[in-house]
Amino acid sequence: MKRSWEGVVLKVMGAKDFTLEVTGREEISPDFLRIHVTDGGLLIDSEPHPTMWIRLWFDDAGKGHQRAYTLVNPDARAGTFSMDFAMHDGIAADWARTVQPGATIDATVQGSAFDFPPAPRHLWVVGDPASIPAINSLLDARPASGVTAPATLWLEYQHDADPSLEVRTSGADVVSWVPRKGDGASLVAEVCSALTHDKVSLEDDFFWIACEASSTRAIVKHLRKVLGVDKRRIDALGYWRA
């Protein structure tokens, strides 16, 4: 399979390639399929970290087509992890629907990194089903990272089954599921109305946002321009575009 120009650029930037082998599949909701793989040495070579993601390469009429996926339940000793696929139209979803154990797929590691800021007081998290794997890894990593902060989460959903997806909260964590309305306007309004000067600490809180791109931008703008949050206390990424 020929790689796109993106593959060439990634290689120049020091990206590392691995071959994954599918070991199984699991329907975690009517709209999401989890694919289990062996890692081809990826986890030993690239130490796992919270929110870690990789690029998968799909064959699109002989050309490489890449999509990013967050690692689910990585186990470096066993050399295994999983990835969750949304079952909408597209080459990646089509691959996940039909792939069988024993099939292989190329993966590239480059660009994924994450560190908690020192001793955050509170975690404010905004996402949706696409970013739940990353959110779960973030929540799971708190004890090992010495983070005791509770988390407040807003998760936007489009399908009735989405709120049934596992969110690994504990203790004083709070989750609000927000239906997607007005092209994301409802989520933005709810989050921004809750994040006010009297609720957040500009010096001590940490903000993690990963939802639709325009919603992510609007929430980050509120944090930076209205509240004055330092950009070093914000980790934000538009996971998809409407």
C-alpha cells in the first residue's frame, strides 16, 4: 500500500511504524465497535501515557488513508490494546465492520504526548463518545500520577445508546450527558455558563477539551478570553468536524 504525503512527512519527523494484528472484536454499543489487537512491539518501544493515540493506515484504492485512534486498555507486558470505532460511513468504519482475527494493519506513532500539570485542584473535562477512550485513560491515570483532583465532565451525545458507554469516574467525579443540539451550541452554552470566575481556579485547575472542532474552539475561547486561563492549563483538540 502506498502511503500519502502525510506518511512521508511523518517518517521525516521521526515517526515509527508498527504492524498490528487483530485478535477479536466487541460491540460496546449499537454505534461503537471495539477492535482488539496485538501491538507488534509498539508499547515496549513507545511507553504508554494517558490519552495516547496512534495513526492507522487504511487502503483506499491503493493509497494510504490515515486516521487517529486512542489506545484502549494498553497492556505493555502482554503487548495488547484495543481501539473503538464509530460505526458511521467511512473507510475506517468499513474496515472495522468486516475485519477478522488474523488480519493486520499498519500503525504509526508520532505526535502523541501528555502530562498532568503539577497538583491540579480540579479537572474540567469536555468530550463526547469519540473522546471517551482518552477521557478514561486520563481518569485512570490520576492515582499513578499523584493526582487526587475530582473531575467534572460534560459529554455530548447524538445516539440514545451513547450514555451507556463506560466512563471510569470515581469518588466525587460528576458526569453530565448533553444532547447535541444546534450544531453543538447547547454543549458550548452549558459548559461556558458553568465555568465562571467563582467556580474555577485560574492557577490550580486543569481543563481538557476534545469534542467537535468548532465547539472545542468556542470553549477554549471562553477559557482564554473570558476567564483568562493560562494556555498551559488547557489541553484541547478538535476530535472531528461537523
